[in-house]
Amino acid sequence: MREIKKHRRAGPWYHWRLEVRRMRFLRRAAVVALAAFSCCSGQKPLELPEGCQPLLAGFDCTLPFPSDFFRAKDASLPSGFRLELRGASRPSGKEGISADVGAGRPIDGSSRIPTIVTAFPEEVSSAGFVGLLDPPEGSTEPGSNTLIVEVATGRRIPHFVDLDPRATDRKRQAIVLHPYVGLEARARYAVGFRGVRSADGNAVAVPEGFRRLRDGQAGGDPALEPLRKQSEEVFAALEKAGLPRKELQLAWGFTTGSDEQVTQDMLRVRELTLEWLSSNSPQIEVTKLEEDPDAEVWRRVRGTVKGPLFLESPDPGSALSRDADGRVRQNGTVAFRFVAQLPMSVRDQFGPGLPLAYGHGFFGTLEELTGAGATNLSSRLRAPLFAAEWWGMHQSDVAKVADALIGRPSRALDFVDRVHQGMANWMVLTSAIQRGMRDLPELRRPSSGPGVSVDGNGQSNAGQVTFSAGPPAFVGISQGHIMGGVMAALNPDVSRACLNVGGAGMTQMMMRARPFSGYLFFLELSVPDPLDQQKYIATLQRHFDRMDPATYAAMLVRERLPGSPERQVLMQTGLGDTAVPNLGSFLHARLAGLPVLEPSPAVPYRLEGVAAPTGGSAIALYDFGKDVAAIYRDATPAPSDNEVHEGLRRLEPALEQMDRFFREGRIVHACSGLCDPD
């Protein structure tokens, strides 16, 4: 009775408000009913395991990758998000062994040079895909089967596509996309597929999970609901770029992570190392002197240098030492090995030679300095060589990496922490070359005998130093280029660096890199399925970014770190290299902003030309007459080596180019015509 009286007192406005509420309720009910009808009229909700990405409707729960389906808020990470594989989406291998490298180290987005992987559950034709040998511009044009678009700007990203030639089941063949350029940090990208044909020439079937999203039939389906809003943004971006929604066979979005997350440990190691060097002199101990060990070698000096330690222990497999806030901290000091080698050409000249730091190759050792290649280079350049080990990618690290690949693939990139210590060791070495090694008796001329001479003015060089003062130049070959590309960017002592037959973009390079075949063998023991291997490799790049020269390429010349000098970089690349594929070399040059030295046998995509000689930086190409198309057509390691990788460092024009670069700061064209072995 009181309620009736209340209504009467409320008057017409009260009834009007009731009617508005009733209409709102009916509209909401209609939306729910429509969504339920769209979902369940003639089709059941997708039944998928927990954590399964629904786009492929259960054919594969991880793919496509990277994907914003796995993105969640996380205020502890620089971007405010984390990319985390969950439940059925976590990569696994034989007998359910975990292959999720992100389980122990969260990431805040995808790599800026991502390896993008997906698949269709049927045999796919290669027609319409823009491959590595095709003009890159085709990947941004309407005829391409694939499109990558930066959502905020509409910029189309040039890329190439590989259909995994190693697939044993063509209905489980990975489709792999690689951008030619670095993506922006903290930016969203849309990936779209259209016009993809099956082996019999028919259009491939649209995966059911994606079809429901595309056709607006996802409402009410709990598996698809998390992707509805994301997908609408993806569809809009692709539509604006000229790819109609109705033509899409598959589409999704992913967001790149922050630069801070992948560089913070390395830059912290740099900061602490330089602080240590500002108040400490590296302690040098000579452990062995070899006189005339080779026809071209006068002296070989072995020893140790002591510098700051940033690992829990110096042993392979150890992790970075961190404080209570998770920041890298110094953990005492450590003695690391070095080798110095004086060539006969320095002994037999009156003055000092050019100090040259030398980076060894793929999981190699300091014994590389004793080989013919390094010895010849040192002799030809009249340059004493100095080297430290690339901790993390040294022969002593191989057992840990192989063991992880075989039985614990989720831990296979633990060695990256030790790479950070390797960079610290190298910064200490280049400082020691200037601050202590010049005074070592073993690296000075004797008071009499071989190595002592008198110049035209009657001045004797007895007891003099064998190498000039000032920072050493750096030459890195193969892995020495790859790791040297990082070290040179970090090291304020390096003002001239020659990076020879290396590159950037670990997961871009590895499937065409001959040295990777051995590690692929170990991986196959724990992850035997080729599609699972490709998924695993795709998840590695963001973790590789912590040590990938692609991450630090801009810091070489254009965006130098505080305290770094004006720096010149000479890259030397042989066309058709089977050990480090050219695509990695060209990517590194693009990211570093280097032009290609002309005249040149080729002008790689998005590299400008610069006429020789130049006083700046450049990449120089050498043509060995190889069938480059045959070598790089398939994304699989070459069955055998060729002479390009080892041969370039022995070519007289390449050595002349190095010599002039180090001594004069000019990059010359030392060939009579186009640079080739003849």
C-alpha cells in the first residue's frame, strides 16, 4: 500500500523512468539473444583446452604467433603488458617436454624483428607468396597472399615468406613471415592472409575459429570472446590498407614490446663496467710466452685479465647476479683469458704496429688466432692481434646449450646471460690493451737480437712498444661480426670496426645458416615435429633480442650511447655465404643505416649507394660467382660449406680495404672492377 502511494506521489516522471529502464533491459536482452543465436544456431561453441588460441579452432593452440591473444596487463614490465603462453598454447616436445622459453623470463611484447609463424591444416601452394628471391615490394601490393600493416599509421611492412621445406607432413607445414625492416617498439601490427590456395588449386578452407570472428558469429562463444574487440581493430586496419574483410582467410594482431626490457641488462652491465674501469686498472697476468710459434708469428702471449664479474659464478650456464630489485649487480671480480699475437711483419718494421682486437667465430676458442686466416690477416695488416673469449658463445658453453636443446629446450637460451659478461670482458680487454699491455716486457721489443733495428737517423727501436697508443681497432669475423656488432656499439674504446661475414636477426638467419644444422640436430631429439620446431624458433627471437646485434645496430653510428666516440663501421659480405646468409648481413646494414659501397655487384633492398672512397661507414659486397638463388631458395641449412665465408678474409682487395680503413679512416674500392675472387 505504501508502494502504491509512493508511485502516485512520484507522478509521470517516475513512470517515464520505469519505461526507459524497461526499454534498456529489452535492448540488452535482445543483444544477448542475438549473440546466443549467432553462436549457437547451427553451430556449437568451440570446445578447446584451456589456454588454446582459438583462431585455428584447435588445429594448433600456439599459432599464429606472435599474437595479442597471449597479451595480458602486467605493471611490473616496461610496456605494462606481458606476452605469456598458457595451458595448451605452451610449446612442447617429445613426451610433453616443455619448450616454453618464456616460462622463466616474462616478455612485454613481441620482437621488433619477429619471426611470424602460422599454418593451415591442409597442403598449401606456394603461389602468391612473396619469397626471399622475389622483389620485396610485392609483399606490400594487392597480389601478395600476405600483408603486414602497422595499425596506427597504415604503413605496410615489406616481408618475405617461407613455406617450411622440412615439413614431413604437408598438412602441417609452417608458413613463416620475416619483415625486411625493424618494427617500431610498443606498436600494434595486423597480419592478413588472402588468396591462399591448396595444392589442388582451390582456396584453402578458412579456419573455423577465425571464420566466426570474421563473419560476426563469435558472440557468446567463451573461446572467441577475448578476441572480438582485437579482431575488429585488425579487420579495420587491413580493410583500410586495401584488404577487404570478406576476402580474409586468416588475420590477427600482435604488439611489439619495449626496447627497455631487452636492453636494460646489457646497458646496466655497460654502466657498471665503465664505472669499475674509471677507478680500477685491469690486472694483467702473463701465463705463457711462445717465441716464433709459426713462420708468420713472432710472439704469442697468453694470459689473464681481471675485471668485474656480473654473474653468479664464472661457469658456463650461470645467471646474471641481481640485487633485491632485480637489477644486475657486480659480484666481485673475475679473471678471463686473453691471447696477444705479434706478427713477423711487425718485428721486421721499425715502428709499432696497429693494435687490432679480433673476435673469434661460432662457439669457437682463442685458438682461432693461431689459424691461417687470423695469422695472415695480422701479418698483412702489420697488426698485433688481441682477443678475449666470447663468453656465452664460446666452446665451453656448447655442452650446456646442447644439453638444454636435447632435454630442456625451455632453458636453451640461458646462455644469453653469460653473453652479457662476455661484453664486459671485452670492454675490460680494450681498456687493458691501452693501460697495461703496452708495458708488458713480452709485448715490447728486446734490447737486442731479432726485432731490434736502427732507422735512417741512427735511432734504435730496442725496448720500444710493438703497437701504437690509443684505442685498438676491431675486426670481427662470422660470430665475431655478430657479437662484435653488439660489443662495438657498447664499447667507448672502439671507433673503427670491421664486421666481416656476419649479420643480425638470429631467427631470421638460423634456418639458412649451415652452422645451425648441428644445433637443429639436437633440437630434433626433443622437438621432432618440424611445425613444433618452427613455433619454438619463433618464440626465441624476443629472448635473443637481449644479445642480437639487430637490437644495438642503431647505436653503432646513428644513436651512439653516452661516452661513445664518432664511430665508423665497415661491413664486408660475400654473396652466397652458406654459414651466415646474406639476408642477415643486409638486415644488419639496414638497421645500422649503412649505405652499400659502389661500384657494387648488387644493391640490396632499402640500402642506398655511396661512391668509394668514403670517409663514413658502408657495407661492401664481394661476388664469388655463386648461384645465390639456389643457395637461399629454401629455408634449410645448406648441405655443405662453400668458400665464401672463409675466403673473403683472405682476398687481397678485402685486406687492402681493411688496411686503408683502419689506418686512414676511409673505405676504398680496392678491386679493379666489381669485387670478385678474380
